Amino acid sequence: MWSAIGVVEEEIDVSEYEGTFRKPFFVNTNSCNTVGAGKLRKALVETELSQIKTLTVTSESENEDPKVADFRKNIVAVTVFTNDLRVIRLHLLNHYSHNNGCAVINF
């Protein structure tokens, strides 16, 4: 069971007591554009919460595609729940790999 996702190894604390470890992986988000999650890669690698929250804002020139609106709702939902970027990445990756299937994880 994953508890957090870090962009760099040092971001994840390892605890022998909790049985945690670090393992590098890659995520292919190429097919996420078709489900409105085209900015998923940016959200997963971002290091500032404020930058992730900007992904929830629609510019005046954008037509709000319902699929893009769902991506924005997912960002809003998880950032209301936590400010921890590692947990935000975990929830987004879970949704778009497990529930949606557009993000493919490779070890």
C-alpha cells in the first residue's frame, strides 16, 4: 500500500517500524489528454501547492470541456482534503491509474 509519492527520493521518509521503503517508478500520462487530465503530469511533478491550485482555474479563453471540468474537480477535492503534496500526488495518481486507467505506472 502506498502512503505518499515524492518527486525526489529525499521527500519520502523511510521507517522500518512502519515497514516503509522507497521505490522509483515512471508514469506514462500520454493517454490522459483524452479524459481531460492533460495537466496531470504537471500536477504530479509540481513542488508548490499554489501551482497545483492554479490548475483548478479556468481562463476566460478556455471553453470548459466536461472532461477538463472533472480533472479540475479532482484537484479541488484533494487539495481541500490535504496540503501535503506527497498525498495529493498519491490521490491523483490513484484516480488516474486505478479508477480512470489513463496513467500507466512502470517500475
